Amino acid sequence: DLYFIMLIQRLSLGLFIIPLATVLICLGVVIAFNIYEPCNPFINGCYTISRIGRSHPGVLIFKPMMLVTAILIIAYSFEHIRIFKKFLISKIYLNLILLFSLVSTACLLIYILFLGIEGSEIWRFMRRGGIFIYIISLVFAQFFIALSYKRLKDDYQVIVSSKAIKVTFYHSCMIVIFGFVLFFFTNRYFQLTTWNTRIIIEWNYFLFMNLFFLNTYFIWKRIDATN
């Protein structure tokens, strides 16, 4: 059990650090090579994440590290399912975690495959549709993981933090709610915001989603291996 807990913590930390570090490193690379002007996309909304990711030489970092992220998502989900089974969490939740995680990973792989490839409208749809479904599926996978944590009995408070579980659950609810609300403000067909505002929202929502993984790292308490 201690091994599984440590593994989940490492996967949680990896999923928080790797995607965020990858995007920021790629941004730094394209700025260092004078491909783009220096800016803070979280505040200025200057470049989309996809634009940074498909620009050379940043793409040489972005694609491999996003592939690593896809692998980590699968491992993270399977380890949660494995440990939730020990805690007798409902199979419905476990199946939904598995479903949304697999869909999310598949769509991320599609996005990686078609990113930076110019072609027909079908190719562009595969790239844009892939990242959209990836985000939606990952959000729901996170929600059901948070809901499963919320279902843990009080008997398990020796190894988990009830406060961290509450924070994770409410954070996940906010991600879902904000996702639906922001869709209407950022969707190009509604035209309710400027292009720069949509990019600012995109970067900050990406950061907000990533914080979920950091939350699950803090759920598990440190346990002395000698005990």
C-alpha cells in the first residue's frame, strides 16, 4: 500500500510539473531564438499554447514531453483505480475514471500527431477537436477522481488528509463549472471576448487544471515506512 501511495504522489507531481514546465520552456526557447517577441501570455494573451508548441525548435521539446504526459495520465488513472478498489469505491466511478482517462489520452495523442502539420480542414479539425475533447475528458476524469476521494470513509484519515480532499473536490467542481462558462465566452462562434482575452483564459485555465494534480499529491499523508 505504501508503494502505491508513493507512486500516486510521484505521478501527481509529474503531471503538475511536466506539462507546465514544457510549455514555459518552449515559450522561452522561441523567445530566445527571436521567433516571437517576449511577453507574458498569462497576462497579455500574446500567443496560444498550440502556436508555441508547433513552432520550431520548441516543437522538438513539446511533442515528446506531451507524449510523456499522455503516458503519465494513463498510469495516474490506473493507479487511482487500483487503490480505489482497495477502498471499495463504486465501480461506476472507477469505470468513468477509466473511460474519460482513455478518451483524454487518445485525443491528446491525436493532437500531438496533427500539431504543426498543415493540410485540409479535416486535419485542422482533428487537431482542434483533439485538444478540445482532451480537455473536456480530462476535466471529467479529474472530477470523478475527486468524487471518489470524497467517498473515502473517515477510517482512512490516518493516511489521507480530509482537508486536502475537500480542497481537491471543490477545486474540481470549479474546473467543471468554469469550463462550461468559459466555453461560451471563448468560443469563436459566440464572439463574446477578444482574441487576446481568449488566449489569456486559455493559459490560466490550463494552469488551473494542472493544479488539480498538485492537490492530489497533498491528499496523501507521509507514512513512515518502518511502521
